[in-house]
Amino acid sequence: MSSEHHSVEQTSASAIETAPHLEKKATRSTESFHDKKEHPALDAEPVVRDTEAGVDAHDDSWHTRHSVPLKRVFLAGLAALILGWWISSTILPATRHRWIVQSLFAWFFILVIAFRFIPNSVVTRPVEAVWQPLVAKPFFALPYYIRLGMGWLALIAIVFGSAFGFKLQNNTTYGDRAISVLGLVVFQFCFWATSKHRFHIEWPTVIVGLFIQQAIALFVLKSGAGFHMFKWIATAASDFLNEGLVGAAFFFDDDTVNKHWFFVNTLSTIIFFIAVVQMFYYLGVMQWIIKNFAWFFFKTMNVSGAEAVVAAASPFIGQGESACLVKPYVDIMTESEIHLVMTSGFSTIAGSVLGAYIGLGVPAQNLITASVMSIPASIAISKMRLPEMEEPVTRGHIIVDRGDNEKDAPVNALHAFAKGALFGLVVAGQILCNVLTILSLVATVNGLLTWIGRGFGFHALTLQLILRYIYYPITFFLGVPRGEILRVSELLATKLIENEFAAYLNLQALQASPEALSARGYTIASYALCGFANLGSLGIQIGVLSALAPSRARIIARIGPSAMICGFISTLQAAGIAGMLV
């Protein structure tokens, strides 16, 4: 741990040296709001720096002199191999049915390789020649409040269009959909009212985030192509993480793995994933991902590259693993960045558990849509609750570093994989300790409440029972049918106190009983439960991030409950939007 911490300190020092403007706090986000001149996420060009350790400029070895030609030959051969695979897989009858996914997969990597040789200006200059005079300049010539008003009008249009522009189904009324719309408004008002820095909220970020969330719901729920695309991504991520269970089966046995024990399955997957990520850092893969995500989200939502990577990865690889994607930067994140990282983890589920919930009868379409919708929603909600008051290192100013000092730097990819596995063991140990103690604490509190409740004639007074009634008005604003509100609110209480798996089990049992939910109530409930926001996951988040950033442990523990609530509401917001469309 000391070497990891030392490496992060070096990364932090390097970032501050190369970006002296970071010494001023609350510069971009605060000034852009007060000046009302332009939205930096759409006007500024991010500065991307890429530094690699261990390269000696004076090295005159044969490998150094021929490294560039060898790399070009390797990339050209790789592109030819991928092209050949695409042609073969498209022709063969056994794989012809998946030609859309194969084409997207193959041509994505072919284009990535091609643009290692082709300047980006070949594409960007023609686009800029059209975009700047026809869109950007006329739009930003307008006063700030007019542009902001146009954004609000676009958001209102897509919300009301979604709620009232499609035919009613499953005995739903327009009144039910109107309640879902009202719930969305109420949730946003509550985040604004409880914001830590209310007057520094970047409203363009909020508007864009909510707009994208609504657009994703329309794309996936009303488009077969959208559903199949996201299902393939989630399945691929789940298959990759399941490879970590091979090692678990070696140490235990297949029967033990099939029991889905947290100690065996989840921790084994985390150790394997962290090892792979560290190897990808050595190979430069993660640096490339962070740089490109930084560009996209800097342009659209004005968030940092590290925030963008974690938020986008959470629905596919989970809350603990997604934070490990930006390991070198966690220790130098701002408080707002850490809050968003935690919120995005709480607001989604991982691809590794997708199959388990589908096995319980939950429609895969609902699970995938809810998780993907939570990417922009978690960004918008987190930035309302805790606006950015500092200058993140990776917001347009990315210092790409492998995170190892010269002494501890891995010598090859296998060494990096082994170092990552060792660090994964430390992270898994912290997760185990935090989850064990938090769940035991909840059981202790429930035992105390039951003992006290018996004095008043209540024989089963628990946190779940109390929250069942507290969540009643929240469940109402989701648009749940009146007679089913109490049953759904109890499911939400189970999710928060225990976990979403227990809540889905209760939902499955409920649907098999005479008191089964209606089609509308079941759809909303399946969306609302789709997230890791519970007390056990709070322990996981604190454990992972504290291991990644020991110097930020106090901040992580302090803002953890706030992030958990934001993630919880994020999934409820997705459920409310689903209520507008069903």
C-alpha cells in the first residue's frame, strides 16, 4: 500500500507541475456560471497530455530505433486480422445472425487503429467547417439566459413528449403518467434545495444529463436496436468478469462457485478485474480510454475524464471495479468528483449480477435500460447535490500516468498483472471487512428496535418497517398504482437495508402470491430496485475508495451516505421515467 500511495503522490505532483492553473480553486465552474458568457463544456478544447514512465530519450538501442516501424507493422497486421475475422464471421452460417454486433465491434477497432496513422483533422476539420458557422457561433452569440431557456424547453419537450406522446398500455392512464412527471420535478427540486453550493450549480450539465437520460429511455424502450445493443454489451461484460471464477473454482470447487457466495464469487471477480486493469494501464489501453472519454464528456457535460470513465463503466463492471479504472487519479480527485464516482456506483448494477436477476424473472430489458439511464442521471444529480468548486486534474487536462514510480514500475505486462492482483487482494480484504461490519450493525439496530417495540406492542419493529412508511410518498411519485404503493415501498426499504438481490427475491415471491403487482407496478418496481444503493454497498464503496486513496478516507466516509441517497434516487428517477412510457 505504501508504494501505491507513494506513486499516487508522484502522479499528483506531476499533474500540479504541468497544470499550474489548478492552484486556483473554483475557477472554471464558478466563473462560467456568474459570467453567463459561455458554457465551457462546449467552447473550450481539452488539453490532453500523455506521459509514459521508463522511456529514455537518449537510448540508442536497436529496439528504440526500430520501435516505431515495428509498431506500425504490428498494428497493420492486427487491423488485417480483425478485418479477416469480420468477413469470415459475417459469411459463416453459425455467426451470421449476429452480424450487426460483429460489425460494430470489428470496425470500431479498425477505425481506432486507422486513426493511429490518419490525422484526426481529416474528420474534425470538415465537421468544424460546418458546425462552427452554422451551429456553434449563432448559438453562442445568444445571451446566456436565452440559451439556458432553450435547454429547459428542449428538456420539457422530451419529458412531456415521452409521457403523453405514446399510446396507453397495461391499463395505464394519463393521470398515472402525469404523476411520474410530477415525481421527476419533485426529485430535482429536492436536490436543488439540499445542494451544498446551490448558487454554483452548473445548470447546462444538469439539463444535458436529464435530457440524455430521457433520450436513452426512448431509444431502448421504444427501439429494438437499442435494447439488443445494450444487452450485448452487458452480456459481454458479464462473461468477462465470470472468467475470474475459474480461479475460484480451482481453489474451491464448481459446486461452491455455483452457490454464489459473496466471499468466493464477488471477491474473486474483483481481484481478477483489478489485475487486468493494471495490465491494461501498463499497455496504455486505459490511458487511451480516459483521454477519449474526457473529450466527449468535457464537450457535453463539463465533467472530468476520470468521472466520465467511472460513470460510464459502472453499469457494466460494477461499483468497485469501475473506481479501479482511474486508480492513479483517485487520490487527487476533488470532493465533487469523489461524490460523483460513488453516486454512479450506487445508481447501477454490474453486468456480473445481470444474469442472476434475469434468472429471478426480472426482464432483461428493464435491468439494462435502468442501468444505462443512470449514467447521465447520476452525473446530473451528483452535480446538483455537490457542485464542483475546484478544478479537477482530468477535466480537459489529463496527465496520463501508469501510476508507478521508476523503482516499482512493472517490467512487463505479466508483472503488471501480478502487481494488480496483489493490490486487488488488499481491496477485497477491505470490502470484506466493511460489508461484514455494516450488515452486522444493521442486524444489531433491528434487534434493539424489536426489543423496544415490544414495549409498545410491536413485535417486529425494524428499520425496514419504518422505511416502508417513510417511502410511501416517494413511491407515490413514481406513478405506482394506489393499491400497490405500500407493497412497492416495502421492497424499496428491503433494498436499502439489505440489498437489491433480497428485494428482487421478495418481488419474485410477491408475483407468485395472490397480491401480485399489476404490469405497471411490476415494471416500475423492477426499475426502482435496479441499483447498488444499500448499506452493504456503502461499505464496499468506502472500502474500495479508501484503499485507492488512503489520504481521502475521511472525505470518502463523510460524503458516502449522501452519495448513496443520490444513487438511490437516481434509480427511482429511472423508474419514474419508465412509468411515463408504459
